[in-house]
Amino acid sequence: MEKLSVVIPCFNEEQTIKPFIKAMMKIEQVMSRELIFEYLFVNDGSSDKTLDVLKSEANSKDNINYLSFSRNFGKESALLAGLEKATGDYITVMDVDLQDPPELLPKMYNKIKEGYDIVGTYRKDRVGEPPIRSFFSKMFYKLINSVSDTKMVEGARDYRLMTRQVVDSVLELKEVNRFSKGLFSWVGYDTTYISFDNRERVAGETSWSFWSLLKYSLEGFINFSEALLNIATASGIISFISSIVGIVFIIIRKLTIGGSVNGWASMVVMMLFIGGIQLLCLGILGKYISKIFLETKKRPSYFIKETNLDD
Ligand code: UDP
Ligand code: MG
């Protein structure tokens, strides 16, 4: 029989693990004629009782496994660790808070049987989410899709079901700065999407603040497009041309009506303008250089402190 690996990143989720496992057991029963399930919970440096809950669950059921990081490395690293350790013929990644409905799995599996390699999911709506957050999310997808060759579906979740082949391809991308939404799309393969109504978390709280999401979306831009570098180049060109125009104007004025001590204000304005653009461009360049710096250091994305998997 074929095996399905379920990868679940957990950060301070002591309250949600039990309801999640309960919901999954039902699905496991529904699908048990076709698939064996394997769970890989990744404890991403939680400061609550997440690890204790995972250990006791792993003791009570032998297809439940956990990896526990030495500190919080972020969801991207947790996903990577889970995908690396997964041994299934099919692999799915899910949030533990039940915002990714387990009931969709049989439907997703049917799509795989139809011949798709990746079955993704997206939310039809964002009911229950702060309007400002929805607004910025929409903006992000509009912008990134207009400047990047890698298409990202609006509202798409990380929740997806993939074949072994897709996961092996994703794992061949060795970059340290990982933006999974982009990576899963970049590898290609036949992809289809299933939509569902937005849900609220069963318990606990989201670990994403407005600022962490903003930083995350900037990450998407820098990793998947050169648009920001183009802005830097364009603003450099514009300020260069306008300064040439300014110089010509000054020379002509000197030759015709003579020089003037007036114009101090316009001088200062121009200096500030050009200086500002230079700083902006330096900042953007710096951002890319810092990414290169991180990549060349080749630091591991995570350290596993404890696990019940044998090597
Ligand atoms: N998560 C993680 N590491 C982090 C932050 C989050 O592993 O640093 C996990 C979290 O436990 C959950 C999933 O990523 O399973 C999504 O997080 P959350 O529900 O907080 O995000 P939201 O659904 O609000 O986007
Ligand atoms: Mg959530």
C-alpha cells in the first residue's frame, strides 16, 4: 500500500495538536483502504508544552513522529525539515490549527489520481480576518504577479498534496532564504487548486503580526523578482537625466542673463532629492547583498535537538 506523509509545523500549539490529531484520525479511517498515514510534527522551538504533547501523542500511536528544533527557526525551516524527513509516496503540508481542513484530503487525493502532481488549496474569502490584513495581502499578490515570472495564486495556502517527485524537486532547491509559496510554484509540474471557505483557528493565537507578514512579503519580492532592483536603476536614470537638464539650464542662464546667487533653495532641494535616491538604491542593493551573504555562508536552516525518528 502507498504511504502519505503529513508534515505539520508547530510553534506554540499545545492547545491545537489534540484536536488536529482527532480530526485526522477520522480522515485516516476514510482513506485507510488506499493509504497508510505517517505524521511528522515539527516543533519549531515552542516555549509552551507543545513538545510534551507531541511526545505523549507519539507514544500512544506509532505512526506519529516528531522533530524538535533547538530554537524557533520559522515556519519555512520547519516545512523544509518535515519534507526532508518524509518518506511517503505522497506528501502533504498542513497547519496544526485546523485552518487547513483535513476533510479536503480525500478530494485532493482524487485529483492526484486524476494525474495532477500538485493539488494546492486557496481560501475563497477572508471572513474573520482584519480588513487591513486582507487589503495588503491582495496588494501583495497583485504586485508580485505583475513583476515576477513565478505565478502565485491569491489566497493560496501552504496546504497542498504533492507526489514524491515534486517534493524531491523542491528539496533540490538548496537556497537558504526559502519562500515556499514561490518554490512550490517554481518547480512546475501539473498543478490544480481546490477552494474552501475560510476558517478560524480551533484554539490558540496566530503567531504572525502585521509587521512579520510585511517582512515575509518583502522576502517574496526579493527572492522572486528583480523589480526592486529595477526601481533602483530607474530612479538612478531619472535623477541623472534631470541633473543634466539642470546643468544645461544653469549654463544657458549664465551665458544669457548671467549667474545669480539666488537659487540656494532649489540647490538644496536637488541635493536632497539626489541624495535620497542614492540612499534608497543603496538600501535596495544592500538587501540583495545581505541575501547573497546569507546564501554564501550556507548555514543550515535548522538544528534538530530531539526526535523519535531513527536516522
Ligand atoms: N508556525 C511555525 N513556526 C513559526 C510560526 C508558525 O511552525 O515561527 C506554524 C504554526 O504552528 C502553524 C502554522 O505555522 O501550524 C501557521 O501559523 P499561524 O496559524 O500562526 O499563521 P496564520 O494561519 O495566521 O497565517
Ligand atoms: Mg493559522
